[in-house]
Amino acid sequence: MSIGLRPPVTVLAPEARVSQPRSLWSDAWARLRRNRMAVAAGVFLLVMSTLATFAPWIPWLPDPTLQDLAKGSTAPSFAHLFGTDELGRDLFARVLHGGRISLLVGLVGTLVSLLIGVTWGAVAGYVGGRTDDYMMRVVDVLYALPYIFLVILLLVFFSKSLLMLFVAPGLVQWLTMARIVRGQVLSLKNQTFVEAARALGASDLAIVFRHIVPNTLGPVIVYTTLTVPAVILQEAFLSFLGLGVQPPNASWGTLVSDGAKLLALFPWLVLFPGLAMSLTLLAFNFLGDGLRDALDPQGRRDGGA
């Protein structure tokens, strides 16, 4: 009886095994998690957004519109963590409810600028020629005008409603987004995957929005995180001019504006709304910087798997 010999089995050492390459997004997520400041900023924004969103349903939170004229403005205490304003309203509750409107203005305004800017820049970059020249000259002309002046004109001529306040900043914040997307599209429209899609009979609309635009998401996401704080600051500035959120509603901008009138007597009326707004803006900037580093292709080649 013959005995069959098995071929030797080679066992690779762990360091000799070939690791599976990670995708761009999984690699970016791994590098983002290593950025402690960006992670801390993301956690802060998540907590702040959650508290602001669910503020009306927090059972122990006082009514932000409930007045107590006999109490008046009192310093921070266990009963009122941020103190009360001149009408006896709980400032902590007003800061959380004001955060709902400020964050919503920032997000809606950024979404409007995202839709207009991505569409404008993608079409201009893909079509090219005179169409590109005309479209970008429109951007240059609008750049030459003071953007906050355009927002004020929109609010004055149309209305000072809350809906218009959400939309108006986005109507003038899309210019930089359009330039960023146009530059990305110009570098992508002659790539192999675009030529393949065109050879398969895909329409220009499908090529732009199904193949090219998704490949511009890295820079778009980064700039989006930087647009949100810019829109929030615009709303705060408009509140100082009396064009922001109208009573009885409040935002961080209106709270700071109202508190500034009584700063010498009751400094906490400015301190806490200003601190909430400043930390939120700082967190968005740290998160934007972290996303920029995580999505940087050069960084992926240097340190990615």
C-alpha cells in the first residue's frame, strides 16, 4: 500500500500577510478617529444638537417664555443655572431653545448654498466654453458685492419671516462652493470613468450628478462644515440690526444682542449665550479641519494602509 505525501503547507507570518486595502471613506474615518480635537468637537456638536433639538420635551426645563417680573434678572444659581433675564425668564432654557433656531438657520442656509453651489459649479465645469465663462462671471460680479448687504436686501424686500431668514444666507453663501466644485469637475470630467460612462450612452445629466459630483464630496463636505458657522454668524449679525429672529422667538444672536444692552449690570446675559455660540462655532471649525486632514489624498498615501 502506497502512502501519499501531502505537499507542504506554507504558513505566512502575520507581518508577511497582505492586508486588504481600505476604501477612501473607511481610511478617512480611521484617520478622523485618531484626531482627538475633531472627535471631541463632533461629540460636543452631537450633545449640543441633541439638547437643542429636544429642548421642548425636556421635562425639567422651564418654559423659556414664562416671565416673572417680580424676580427680574438674577445671577446664576442652582434654581437657574444660567440665571434669569430682565423679565425673569430662565436663561438656560432660552439658550437651548435659541440654539434650535441658530443651528437650524446654519443647517438650512448651508443646505441651500450646497444645492445652488454644487449645481452651478458642476454645470459650469462640465459644459465649459462660453457657458462656463458666463456663469463664472456672474459669480465674480456677486463676489464684488458685500454679501451681508445682499442678505439685508433679501430680508427687506421680501419679508422678515423665519423662513426667509433660513433661506437668505444660503442664497449668497454658494459662491465659494461653486468655485470649489467647478475646479473639481474640471479635473475629473476627462477621467477614464467619465469616458466609460459616456461610451455606455449615459446622458450628460447622469454623468454630472451620478458619476462626477459624488467624486467631489471630499472638499464639499469639508467646506460645508465651515459654512455652517459662517451662516450662524450672519444670523447673529442680522439680529444686532433687528433683522434676525423676531420675538417671542429667540436665537443665540438675539440673546447676545439683548444682553449687550445690559452688559454692565448683568454680564451673564451675554456670557452664556456668547459662550454657547462661540464653542459651537469653534467645534465646527475643529471638525472641518479634521475632515480636511482625513480626506486629504496626500495624507492617505503617506499614512494610509
